[in-house]
Amino acid sequence: MTDLLAIGTRKGLWLARSDDDRRSWTLSEPYLLAQEVAAVSIDTRRPAPRLLAGIQYGHWGPTVMWSDDLGASWQETEQGAIRFPEEAGAALARVWQLRPDSPERADVVWAGCEPHSLWRSTDGGCSFELVRGLWDHPHRPTWEPGGGGAAVHTVLPDPGSDRVVIAMSAGGVYVSEDGGNGWTPRNRGISAGFLPEEPEYGQCVHKVAIDAGDPERMYAQNHGGVFRTDDCGKQWTSIAGGLPADFGFPIVASPRTPGTAWVIPLVADMQRVPPDGRLRVHRTRDAGETWSEFGAGLPDGTWASVLRDAFCADTGDPTGLYLGTRDGCVYASADEGETFTTVAEHLPDVLTVRAARLP
Amino acid sequence: MSVQVVLPGVLADLAGGHRKLEVPLGGGTLADLLDALAADHPMLARRIRDETGQLRRFVNVYVDGDDVRFERGLDTTLRDGTQVQVLPSIAGG
């Protein structure tokens, strides 16, 4: 068993491997050096795992690349894997999210992109088709860009149905029950402190995660506020009580334990640093009713934040957690976030991490 | 009639390893040239223009030494023997 961690940064991709059940890690040489890797995925549904990377070629534009030999060689589609149709009058600005669907939909991969758009591939990520139901949604012209851009940054296909959940900064949460044709905003209860009153949509939801035991139960780290829904977003309630701050970017739900999720609080919108300069992970075991703080192995005296996709879990037992900071440090936990080991230091800003267990 | 395209080294791999390309073109505009380039070298063309056909923000194109952004952009007229140079702008961090 090998544990593989893909680390996408502002200037390249690194892979870390562990062959001793996540106790120690070996860091690779850089891949795609000098390219921004804002989205990465390890698709383990294939005979050979496929690395998918949403890259920005600096001057030369964004695209999706893939590797079927763990980074040794990379391919891209001649015409571009993600390419707006001419009548859309838009150009791809950044790939924010690459999300393989379930094993039953083996070649389906979703991509969330900037400008606000959702894409679906049926060939493993080599080419994508624009999801017109979202692109043509009457709300789209009024979705605002978040500070990072006008992005669909979260894509959560339900393996058991045709439901797809997306989150956007700053459009909020939308749900499709028919595979992407129709979309309904699901933001009631999520605050929008930057607006005079709570809107139907337009919230700056930073990340959404689905509970391991109930597809109707989701957690959201908002731009101010941490929330839970038990009815697939029809109503959200605050679960920020017990946290030192309700601002942050990522939220991760356990893939195996219902009610378990983690956040990494930052002080506030206007002070996006760890409280007191102490990088800490907070875990709930009861779906947000209470939180516990963990920090063994994480630094004090640090003022770097963790971005929305730079925090993830693996499928191990116990669950492994991985986080990367904007000052290029990567930490791994093999015990559900209670203690961490350092995987990497001094990398460029970490934009995304994704983990997989390989046989 | 042909136009010479001069590429930065970083793009040469996408043009068969060549930094200079002779593109047969019977007159026309810079847009016509880039369309012709896209037919033979689609990945190279994508580095220069996005899918709306616009020059990428940090890519500069010079026609006989003149920045086309200060000329007629993609409508800049090309003549037989014109040299078109593609250069990355100063950008990044």
C-alpha cells in the first residue's frame, strides 16, 4: 500500500509518497514546474491512477493536463480540454476543481471553472462539455466574483443519484437533482455579511463537504460562518459555536465517519491569519455541535492561511488529513487530525492537496 | 507569399522544435495568420489566443517590430515577407 499526496502550488506540482502507513513521506522533484496548479485530482478508478491537473501556463493560458504514469509524462488535448463554445463568448480563465465521479460512472469527471461554469467529461478528463443548465441559468449574470475570482470551486456529485451540488464565490450553493440540467439555489440560513440582508443566492460560500453517513447532510465554511444542513441545503444552521473564529476557507468531512468534519479557522475577513499565529485544526464528532482543537505537529508563530482546496482527507482507517499553507508547508496526519508530521517546507504557495491510497 | 513567425524558445516545442516558421499566406491579417497557424499547430495557437480569438493578456505580438496593440490588433495587415514575432510580456511573480 502506498499513500500518494498531490500538492498543487502556484509554481508547480509535487507528489509525496508514504510506504509506511503515512508515518513518513518522501517528496518528489517538481512536476509542471513554474505552472500554477490550482486544481489536482488523483483518479483511482482506472487501472493506472490518473493525475489530473488544472494548470495555468503563466502567460500562455489555462488548461487541463493528465498523467497516467504518476507525473513522469503529461498529456493535453490539442484543442484544449476545456474550451467555451464560440456562442458563449467567454474564455476559460482558471480551472478551480477537478472531481472524478463515482466508480460506477467510471469515465465521468467534473470540472468547476472560472468564469462561473461547470463542465463534465465522459472520457476521463481529456475533454469536457459545458453544462448548459448552469451556464444558461438566469441568475448567472448576477453572480459576483469572490476575491479569488468568479469560480465554481466546489463540485460534489452524489454517487447514489443524479444530484450534483456546487458552490461558488460569490453565488452560493446550487443543487441539481437531474445531473446538471436544472439548478436551484440552496442558501437559506447562510449569512452574507457583505450584503444588507440575506439573499436567496450570492453568498460567498468558501467550501462545502458532504457527511459520510447522510447525503442530505452537508457542512459549509462560509465567508464568515460555519453551517450545516440536514436537508441538502434547504435550510442551513450555524455550527460555529465553540470555534475560535468563524472565518476560514476549507472544510473537510470524514469519508467514513458520520458527523465528523474539520475546519481551520482564521481570525476574520479582515485578518486572514490563524488566531494568535497558531495553526490549528478543529474537529467535530457530532456534526458541529461541539469542536475540539488539535495542533500537535502544527506550527506556532505562523501567519499563513490555508486555502479552500489545500485541505483534504484520505480514505484510510483511521482517516488521514493533509493541509498545505500559503507559505509552502505541507502537513499530514494519520490519526484523524490529532497529530501532524511535516511533509514539505518552502514550497510555493500551496493551492490544493489531494490524497489517494494505491494498492 | 509567406510570413515569418518568430517564437520564443519556450514555445518552440509546440512548433516542431522550430523558433521560426514560414507560413504561406496570400496577404490578409494577423487573425488570418493565427488561424492558419492553428490549423497546423493547435496547441501553439492556444498559447497565443484564447477561445474567443483574442490575444492572451500577457502575450505580445509584433509585426515588423510594431506592437499590434498599438496598431490594428488582430486586424493588422500583413504583407509578403512580414515578420511576426511573439513574445511574453513582463508579468508574474
